[in-house]
Amino acid sequence: MFNKNIKLVLAIAIVALAVWQFTENEIGNGIMFILLAAIFVLLYFKNEIIILAFLRLRKQDFPGAQKWLGKISNPEAALTKKQQGYYYYLKGLMISQENMTQAEKFFKKAIDLGLSMKTDLAMAKLNLAGIAMTKNRKREAQILLKEAKSLDKHNMLAEQIKGMEQNMKRAGQQPKQQFGARAGRGGRGGRR
């Protein structure tokens, strides 16, 4: 895994080599070197490891995506700010089934760093709303759900948002159970 700055240095060196090839009347070689430099510039803005992790995640291969993300040992040095956002977004998606507290941290960090697509931002906020609901933070969940709904312009998450709203309504209608209170006479927890 290359550092992001090494990719830029390689691109600049290859462009210099292309210019030298153009001055030597080797036009074909110069064009090939320009295209090669363009690949390094593209990989600066779109990290290859994150792209491969997204492809694995698309196939529902969570261990494969986790394996690819594991190759990024230092996200701050290897990735740009937006790529770091997607790194933590993917980590949050993968760990959300196992450890909600850790997933919440990853999603919040991803939102702070920034996600370029509004649908991804809506998905992160929807996941945070679900985590807040499970932790009985209903007001926070409602705010996050409202934000996710406003970000989902193309209704790609309409079903998930609708399901979350229904779950919130059901949770609001259920009676609150009080723990530690004594049961009535003749009940299991009453005095004898």
C-alpha cells in the first residue's frame, strides 16, 4: 500500500519522463507515459484498496472486504480525507452486526471526515439512527432519520427509512417496563 504522496511523486516523475520522450521525438512513448501518470493521479483520488473492498461488499463478502481494508495500516498517511471517510464508513458497515458501539464511532468519524455521495451519507445517518434507537436515544434517532430522509433524494433508501419509522412508532407505543419494582400481591416478586 503506497502512501498518497508517493503516488503524486511517481506521477510527476512519469510526466517528466514523458516530456523528455516528446523532446526526443518518441511521441508514442510520451503518450504512454502520460497515460501511466494519469493512472497514478486517479489512484491518488480513488484508492484502489477501497475500491476493491467496495466490490467485495457488493457481493456480500464481508470477510473479503475486511481483508482488503486490513491492508490499510495507517489510513491518515495512505488516504485523502474523503477516502478516510469511506474507510471508516466501510469499517462501520462491516462491524455494525457485531459491535454497535464501535460501529457508531466509525460512522460518526466517517460523517466528520466527509462522504462525497449523499446516498452514502444518508446510509451512515440511517445506521446511526438504528444504533441510537437500540440504545434508547429516541430523540437523536428521530433527528438522524430526518436527516437521512432529506439526503436520500433518489429514494434509494426509502424502504429502510420506512421500516425504521415503523419500528420507532412501535417502540413509542410499547409500555415502558420498570425494572426493580415489586410485583403486586400474589405475584412472583411479592413478599410472602
